[in-house]
Amino acid sequence: MSGSNPFSGLFDIEESKKNGNLNDILENIFRFTINPNKTYNQGLLYLEDVHNVHEKVDLDLSLLQYALFERLFLCNDNSDLRSDTESIQETKVITYLYHCMQNLNSHLGQLSSEQYEEVKDKILQNVATAIIQPDVYSGQNISEDILGILKNAEIGADVFFIESIKRVCIEDTSLDSLKFLVESINTIIVNELFKCSLTDVNPCIFNYFDTIPNYDILADVFIESCFPKKKNIGGEFALTVIGAILNHSVLPKTPVGKFIHFTNPMDQMGNAGTEEFLWVYLSKQNQHLHKFFLAMLKCSPKVKEKTLLWLGNCLHTNVNRGKIWNTHAPELNPAIYTSVTDGFMLNLSNLLLSLCQPFCSKTNDERVLKVDPTYCAVPNEDIEQKHIHMSDMSTETCFLPVSSDDTLEEKRLMANSYNFVTECFFMAHRSIDLGFRVGVDKLIRQNHEMGRIQRAFNEALQQAGGNSDLVGTIKDRMSDELTKYLSLKCALSDPDMLQKMFDLISATSYWLCQVSVHRHTPESTAYAPLKELPVNFPLDTRVPDTLKCIPEFLVENIVSFLVFIRRFSQKSFEEQGYDKLSPILTFILVYMGSRRHMKNPHVRARLAEALESLLPFHKDEPQGNNIGGAQRRMLFNEHPHKGRIVENLMNVFVEIEMTGQSVEFEQKFNYRRPMYAVFDYLWEIPEHLDSFRQLAEEAETNMEAVNPPLFLKFSNLLINDAIFLLDEALANMAKLKEMQQAQDSGEWANMNVRERTQNISYMHHIGNLARFDNILGKDTIGMLEKLTSRINLVFTHSTMVDRIAAMLNYFLLNLVGPNKKNFKVKDAKEYHFDPADTVLEICKIYVNLKESDNFCLAVSQDGRSYSPNLFSLAEDVLLRIGGGPLIGELKEVANKVAEKANEYMANEEVLSEAPEHFLDPIMSTLMMDPVILPSSKQIVDRSTIARHLLSDQTDPFNRSPLSMDQIIPHTELAEEIRNWIDERKRKAGSQS
């Protein structure tokens, strides 16, 4: 028997079958063959060189690397395959290898695990080679091809990309190749995004972003590549791949870019449809960005740190966006060219708001109480140690100032470290401060600008007719400005963003209230409130030092948001409901009325504007604008601290003018206007009316207290305001009358163009002042009428009565006397000048106070404006303006005033020729209760100095600080005056 194995032939046959199967599989995977008998009809590419060199017809794993290299080499420029225009073979290296990987996975069950891994390894090896040494393959754009595969989102594209990158990292530990690849892909995307608008962005680019966080090394390289080369220029962030997406908005991508939406701004129905259309795209874009950033933050601690640093640096380097000149004169501000655009920052806000949702979407969610209020107290040198990623926050103005002397400044509280919730919270607010708040200011100014252009258009139309070139130019300008307005309004009104911002504003209000009631020990290393405590009034006089760490821009954000919602999206109030609104009102009440909790009177006065925004309706709004205010009515009727609203509002009304808390003279009227609207609304609600009465009763029993009661100071300021505003209004109306007469007479027509333009501009200026004074004057007089209808004693007390009587007489005489014709101007409604209504309100105040002898006497003794026929003139006017029902009561006032005048004249004769030292040096009237001022040693009547100190806490003779408890009664002089009066009366009685 031969030594050979009789079954060896069978084994050779089996081996041949195995090789044949593997060959078929490899041919199907790689779509090439080394068998010359297989034709192109099978779609396989014949590799002749491989066949000739190795003299084989079947592929095996030992031949695969060589054959695959030969196949890839055919993808080069000038190869026969590239030159064959009829070939169906893939000539892009990366695309070919990706398809090979797909084919491999489809044959997974036909290969052993070892065979599968070896084939896969060879594919990835060649992908890595193409990435690391792209010059090996000429005519290839590796970065573009990889991005194309990811965009197409075919099955396994993301896994193929990540596995290829992992192989690159193994073979190039320096990561230079990976960095180059990522930067190249990013550049392609940035260039692509630069050429398209919000609505034509290819959403497939987000497939690339979704893949990045799947591998921490890739994510790290990616986020590192997104830091701008010019680190300190905020606008450079828009040139990064993330910034290029954030820059896609309803608004232009550059500071002077073209507005491409709302190009037919007069089409209201079309505009509404455009808004809805654009909001859909904004929402989808934000969803993609939120998904990406959330994944990056969860990727690894290192990637999280760099992602937060990118956000922090972006906000820090764009801080100039928040400066006042950015909204008041943006075209003159060079910072707009070095900062990101409004659209960018609004999108960034939307992203950060999405990240805040887990801890602020629920009402009064205690998770927001993890926010540490000392975050903004950390100086730059400590931020890295404490895991803070926003610089310069310690320079922000805070609720309360830090105590300091010449040598030492108080050290603010700081935690050992700060969590993600804290950082996300403050980053979101910073973005709102730099984005939404700025946008709202611009929108309001744009609204004013359109009003100015509208007036110019109307004037041009009147003067030149509809065919004038000037009319056409102004009309085109109006259209352009309206396009800008609608675009900005659309960007700010994005419902998705407003919903999330409402959540944050409500959560912030809740958090700020909790901060105000939490105490910490000197040993504390963290200062977040953590657990809810009750908020009770009156507030504890012990104020937490954490308020020295919270920046004021949080309050500005809240106010700006509420003002915007009130003007442009009132339905949001009703949709959010009482539960979301309640913490906002609590916050306003805590901080508006307490200078201990918030030092800046400007910011506290702004909270009154926020309060006005919460009103269910406004009397000056057209009825059609009122969408119903059930939830807001509930706020003022059912809130647990509703009884504090009137007092807190009066407090801030008074304190914006008091010494040490003063604001600019004109600015205080801007602050008080919304306060009048709130007072007007509260007056009609019985429970709030009781609050007015209680404060008045307290004032009535303490009229001469050392510290004047709140209601007395409030009433005194109302009278001050009324005198100033009405006087200014009448003066400006008289100026307008003169200018209109000069214009109508042709006097201006003879002037040169420059002088005529200056006159027209000045007339507009005076008109604006008159409009402002008329509106505020009307509100002030209206408030006085309401108060005097229910409260008398405060206004008829000797401290107040002379001033209110003189004020009423002066303005009534001007409006019904011989000078009333001086105020009749054309288009009086445009200036909100309604003298008839003012006369009506003034007459009502006379009637309200007519039962007071003091008041009637004070009216009669006003030597400047009162005369016996004053009320007769008023009656004639009342008849013409529909005030007939008041005439009977006004006659009673006239009779009683005349009676008191006669009584006074009789007394005056008795008390005439009083010695000089009996007379008040300020009022020149006989003193009844003389007092000595401690610093100037001057002697005045108690009522005179009490009235003065209501508005100014200084000695009127030398401006030294002064309060009522410091004045010294002059008992000897008082006794001397009383004796003199008694003596004069005895003599008068004996003579009669």
C-alpha cells in the first residue's frame, strides 16, 4: 500500500471550494477580480497586474492588501479608470472604501469572525492611509468625500466614520492628521453655510455634528478647532463652524447685511405666514444644536470643559453688545463690526435656554435652587480653580454694593466650586442680556423711528403732493424700515424661544426670592438656597450678603422680557398661567419696595415697569388688543402678597426722588408713568383701595411725625409733579402755537433751507416735549382726582393745602381764563392736549375737597390766580364740554370760597401790621408755631419747614441735612405771637 493518503484528493477539492467561496465573497465586497475569465458584465473590475504578478485567479486574504492597493491606485488622476467615461466603477477612494465596508457587513454571516475582522482591518487601514497621507491619491478631496458620506446618512456611515477616526488616532498619535481633517471639513461647512440662508440650509450637515460626540478624542479635536484664532474679537466666533450655524437667523449675517425676509412689508397676511414659516426653521435649527451641545457636554469631562469654555469665551468677547450705545446709536459704534450679530446671539440664547430646561421648566422646581448666587463674585484669577468658564463676571454691578474704605474692600462670598446648573443659569442670562434685551431695545427704537418717518411722510404729502420725488423717497425708506422692524420682531417672537425664556424668567424670580430669605454661616462653602423657605412680609431686616454677588442684569432681563411680552405677545401671559406668573410678582414685591435688598433706584423703578406689564389690560389700549386677562386678574386678586403692592409701589415712587436715592429729573417721569397705570388699575379693586385708605389713615394720624408717613410724601410728590408737568405742557403748547403761526404766515418760507429745517426740527422737539408732559400731566391730575375722591384730610392739612389750592387755581385760570386761546394749536390730539378733560378733572378735585374749610380758605387766599369770577369762567367751559352735572357742586365751592374769603379779610384787618419777626421768612405769613432750624438758626413756621422737608431733607437756608426731629420749638416767640393776636382781637372787639 502506498504511503499516500487515499483521501487527499477529496481534501484538495474541499479546499478549492473554500477558496472559491472566499473569492466570491471578496469579489462581492470589493467589486474587483483577478480572474481574466470574468467579464465586466458582472460589474467587476479586472485587476490584470495582480493576476500577472501572482498568477492566481482566486482572491484570498493574503492577496487582498496588494489587490486593494492596486484598486485604489486606479482612483488617481490620469488613470485608465478615471479616463474611462463609460465606467461605472467608483473613483473616490473614501466613497469606494465606505461601500466596501457596507458590502462587508452584508456578508457578515458568510465569514468567520477572524476573516471579518481581517477584511475590516484592511478597509480601515486604507481609509486611515488616505486621511494621514492624502497626497498618496492624487485628485481626491478626502474631507469632502467623508462629509458627503455623512450627509447622505446611509446605514453605518457614522460607525464607518468613527472607526476610521479611531484607526487614524492609533496610527498618528500626534493627531495632526485628525486636526487637519476636522479643520478641512469645518471649512467646507462654513463656506457652504455662508452661501445660504436660514431656509435653505442643508439639514444633512447635522449628521456630521451628531457623529462628533461619539468619540471623545474626535470631539476634543473638533471643539478645539472651533476656538477663533483671534481670541479677543467676539465676531470671530461667527466664522467658526458652530458660529456659522448660530449665525443663520431671520436677521442678516453681518452688521450691514441685507434683510431678505418681509420684503413686502405692507402685506399683513403674508407677513403672518412668513413668521410661522421662519419659526419652524429656527426651531429645527435649535433642536439640532441643542442635541449636539448636550452630547458634547456628556462626552467626557475634558470635552465638557472645552465646550463650556467655548460658550463662556463667546459671551465674554461679545460683552460690548450690551453697552448702551449698541442700541442708541449702533451705526456709530465700531463694536458692531467686532461682535456677533443680533441673530447669532438670539440663537445662542435659545440654545442655552434649551440647556436650562431640565431645572426650570416646572413651576417652582427646587432644582433651580442648586444655582449658587456667588458665581459672579469670583475674580478672574480664581475662575479656573472653581470651574468657572466666563471671565470678568466679578466686574458686574450687583444688587448691593460691596463695603469699602480707603484701604480695604470687603471680600465677597465665594463657593469652593460651581456646578453645571449654576454656570448654565448665568450663561443663559448673560446671553439674554447681550441678545434678547438688546434686541427689544432696538425694536422699540425702531418703532419710534418708523413713527418719525411716518410724520415726515405725512408732512411731505401735505406740502408737495403725492407725485413728489421726496414723497417717493420717504415711502421707500418707510418700507425698508418696516422690513427691518418685522424681521427683528419675528426673531424676538420665536414661540419656542419665548416659551423657554418664560420658564427661565419664572424660575429666576423664584430663585431670587429664595436667595433673599436664606441665611448662611461663616463656615459655609456653598451658598445655593437648595430648599424652599416661605417668603413673608415685612421682609427680614437682615439681608443676606449673597445679594452683593448677583448682577443687576438679571433684573433687566426680567423687565425687558415682560415688557416685550406685554407689547407683542400678551397671549403668553394667559398661556403660562397664574402658577408661572406668581413667583414673578413675588420677586417684584421683594425687591421693588426694599432699598435694603436692591440699592439702585433705577433698577427698582424698572421693576414698576415690570409690574405694569403684568396688568390684565391698559386703559390707553384699543379694546381689540385685549385678548382677555383672567390669569393676570387672578394674580392681582389672589396672590398671597397682593396686599403689599400699593405700599411697595408708593415706596419706589417716593424713593426715586429722595436724597441719596435720586435719579435724573426728567428720568423720574419716565419711571413714574407705568406706576400711574398700576395705581389706576388697583384703585378699582376694593381690596387694593383699602390699602390706599389704610396708608392715608396712617398719614392722617402722623402728619407732623419726625419721619413723614409714606402717603404724605407720595401725595406731596404728586402735587410737585402735577405743577411741573402741567406748567411745562402749557408753556410748550404756547411755543407750538407761535411756531405754527409763523409757519402758516409764510415767515418760514422766506428762510434759507438750513434755517427752515432747523425750525421744523425744533418744532418737532417741542411737540415731543409737549406730548410727554401732557400725557404725564393728565395721569398725575387723574391720580390726584381719584385720591381726593376718597381721602381728604391729608390734602387739606396745613402742610399741603396751600400748594394744592394754588396749583388748582393756576391751571384752572390758564385753561378757562382769557389766556386759554394761547394754547389752541392745530392737531391738538397729536400732542395729547385735551384741556377740556383737564378742566373736568380739576373741577372734580375742587368738589372732592369742598367740605374742608382749610381748603376753601386756601383757595380764596391765592393772590396769584384766584378771583371771584374764576368759577364762573369754569362753569361756562363745563357747559360746553359736557360737564353740566358738576356745575351745581362747583357753585357750592364758589360760595364757600367766597364766604371764607370774607372771613379771612376780617381777620386780616385785625392781624395786619404784624411785627417783621412774627412773619415766616419764606412765606411772609404770620407764624402760628415758630421753630428754630438748628444749623442756620433761622426761625420759620412749623408747617412751612414740614412742607419743605417732604421734598428736600435739607435746611433751605444753608443746605445742611435736616429732619423734623431736629427742629427746635421757639416757645417764647410762640407765646409772644399768641399774646399779640389776643391783644389785637380784644382791640377790634372793643372798637366794634
